[in-house]
Amino acid sequence: MYRKEWYVFDQGRPVPAVIRNYEEKDFPGLIRIQQESFPPPFPSELWWTEEQLSNHVQLFPEGALCVEVNGELAGSMTGLKVDFDPGKPEHSWADITDNGYIRNHRPDGNTLYVVDIGVRPAYRQWGLGKWLMLSMFELVVHQGLQRLLGGGRMPGYHKHAPEMTAEQYLSAVVSGELKDPVITFLLRCGRTPVAVVPDYLEDEESLNYAALMEWKNPFVRAQFE
């Protein structure tokens, strides 16, 4: 199982932090993270339930991570393994994650797929989301997978939809002409765009689009290209 201990900095003051696999005792805190991380207009029915969280820790505990700061749960990230064909990138979040229940987790899959990542607003200046992402990259390497993959919301797109397509919006973010709260964060973490996927998730701000973004395992990528 996974456990990483290090320090984050609160206005220059070191604060102890831990990333570890979450377990049943963490469920109430994990649901609170969802509620604070994804407030309306994000649909509340997409917040985690205890049944979904139970599946995560039973079916693929290695992909169930949380971060604590000074002993308090501050964020979480969940993944499952899938078989991904780069030639057929389009899918919905519901289909590829089994609506977050991950009963379709494939132990022999080639790709670590991000089901969810969230950090409570009070902790968002401490780099915890990037640390969670880096921990998932380590899991990709450890398990010899081809890539980490996931759909990134584009919450800034609704402001620009009248004058540009979702693909043009993503290009503008990648070129630095625009900034997007999610896509820019994913770029900073080292993920790169694969495709824009329509009807990915019910999401007013993104007009239901998502940017499919990956991180390729540098130790195995050559043999798959």
C-alpha cells in the first residue's frame, strides 16, 4: 500500500502532510471533500456515496488516495485500470468509470484512469492537487502501465462558447491565450491533451465537454509508439 510523508508550506511555515490509501473510516471526510470541491451548479448527485467509496477500497485500493494536512483530510484522488484504445478516444465519464462504482475495473488494463480528484478550497494554495497527481504517476510507473488518462472539465468554456468551439477553446488554453481553472492545472501537472470529448459529463460550465488528457509512462512509452 502507498504512504508518502513530506511537508507543505503555509506562508513559509512547514506543515506535515501525508498521502495514503483511503479506507472506510475516511468516508465521511471524503464526502465532505466532494461537497466543498464541487459546489452547485455541479450536480450534487455526482458526489461520492459510501457504496461507491466501498467499491474503490475493495476493487482497487491502490488507486484510492487521500491527502492529510496536520491530520485533517484535505483532498482525494481515485483511479481505476481500463483498457484504452487511443484510436477510439470518445467515451463518457459514466461509461468508463461505471458511474463511479468502478465495477468495470480491469486488473490487466493498460491505463490508469482518473475517476476523480478534488481538494477542499481552504487547501488549494498548497499544491496538494499536484502532489496527488504525481502520486498517481508513481502508481503508473510501479504497475508498468502505458499512461494515466482522464477527462478534464473545462469550466471556463461557457464564457467563450459563443465565439469558439470546444476544440478552439482547448487550443487557446494550451497556447496560453486563455486560462482555465482545470485544464491549466492539468497542464501544470504534466498532462497533455488527447482529444475533446462531447457529452462527457453533465456540467453546465463546460457545456458537457471535457478535454481528455494523459501522462505517458516514460519507461514504457517507446514500445507502444
